[in-house]
Amino acid sequence: MTNNQSKLLLVDGMALLFRAFYATSVSGQFMYNDEGIPTNGVNGFLRHMFTAVNHFKPTHLAVCWDMGSKTFRNEMYEDYIPNFRWEY
């Protein structure tokens, strides 16, 4: 790749956030903010995203999020819940 070529890193935001949250919550390893809200999902999301940025060195980054409507994920798994809400 020459220096003048653009390189896009496209991230499935909901999938990465979901993975980051549940990868640590299964073992009960939660990180909490001052208000008692778990932040391990956000921390893991950013850590993995920045690791990918450092590895692939994109010129552009886009993070896409499910918009609360039915997607191919609903067809693959009927209990899929887009834009789920964590309640504590």
C-alpha cells in the first residue's frame, strides 16, 4: 500500500460491545464507575478497537450500530435483541 491510499476499518459496534461485556461478566469480573454502573463492556470495546487500529493502521475508522430493527441476526437467532438494555 502506498502512502496515498485510504484504508477503512469497519467495526460492528454492537457485536464488539456485546463480546467485550460478556467476555468478562461471565466470570464476574466487572469494573464499576463511581455510580456503580459496570463499565467493562465500554473498556473492553475501546481496548479491542484500539488494538485493531494499531494492528491494521487504517486511515479511516467507522463503527456501525444496530438500529433496533430486524436484521439477519433475527433470522439466525430468534431471541436476538438489538439495542438491548442492561438493567442492574
